[in-house]
Amino acid sequence: MTAHRLAIERLELDLRGVAPELAESAVRLLGPALRRALSAHAERTAGLVGRARIDAGRIEVAADAGAQGLADRIAHQLVAGALPAATGDR
């Protein structure tokens, strides 16, 4: 197993419309959620090398989303937007 290190200098999240308490809790849970999402795609993380800017797009937030669910959804969207497609054509 190869260990990888990923440095994120800045992450901008626009959580407009999300309750402040929910947004704060989700952001606190985002690190572990990102680690899980990245480890699920470990064979493709080499595609992140040299990526300077990533726009992961938008997500819809369910009205009943909990903090963990929101953190997992954000992490999944970030990883999906950052990694090359499975076919390597991204």
C-alpha cells in the first residue's frame, strides 16, 4: 500500500441556505469524509498531482441532511470533480 499526501491550501465552500449549525458541523467532519472518499479511489489519486485548481461544481442539499451526510456529499463531489475519469480521458 502506498501512502499519499494531499495538501489543500484553500477550500471555498458556499453553504448558502444551509443552517449555520449544520454547515459548521459538516465542515468539521469534512476532513475524515475526504479521507474516506479518496481512499475509495486510491488507485486513481495519482491524477491529482499538479492540479492547481478544481471546480467541483454544485450539489443539492436535502432538507433533512445531517452533518455527516452533508460532509460525505461534499467530499464525494470534491473527489469526483478532482479525479480523472476511470477511463483516463479527463
